[in-house]
Amino acid sequence: MSKFKNKFIAAGNDYSALLERTCGDEDLIMMLMQMFLDDDSWNSMCTFMESGETENAFRSAHSLKGSSGMLGFTALFEKMKVITDKLRVGDLDGAKEVFDETKSAYDAAIELVREFV
């Protein structure tokens, strides 16, 4: 688990928040990481954004924002806050403007999790 911790921190994530939210339960952390991998919120958000379904895209983005925050994925959480805020007010074009940098943060989180789960 120390290898995971080191890579997690090196990637700019908040390991201490993750530990606090899971009471330091390493099995729970790995279970939550697997759930993050299995979550379809990213794909749903992308589909809804592409089809112009702003309200549904907001719901998916809000879910992903919550899970990324809970898991300490700082960069992804910050990017998802921007997308969520834009979608909340119906600014689909604004959300699309920050999509590429958000995708990079999402891909980095997924890559990290896949390495250890």
C-alpha cells in the first residue's frame, strides 16, 4: 500500500483526506478505487454533453465530482467543479471549453487506479 500512497501523493492527490474519509481502512480504499473504475459517470457525462442534454450531463458530472472529491483526486475534483458549475447554469459550451483538461485529469486518475486495483 505504501507504493500506492507514494504514487497517489506524487500525482498531486490528497492521501490524508482519503485516509480520513476511510478511517485508514486499506481494504475499503481499494474497494472504493474499484468502484471508481466501474463508475460510468464519465462516459455518461460525455454522451450527454455530446447530445446536448445539459441537465443529464450535470447529474453525471456532479456524481463524478463527488466521487473524485471523496477519493482525494484533487486535480480531477477541481476540474469537475468547473464543469459542474457551468452545466448547473446551462452553459454547455463553457463546459466543453474545459473538457480536454478535465479529461487529462480523469485519465490520470484512472491510470493510477488501474495500476493498483
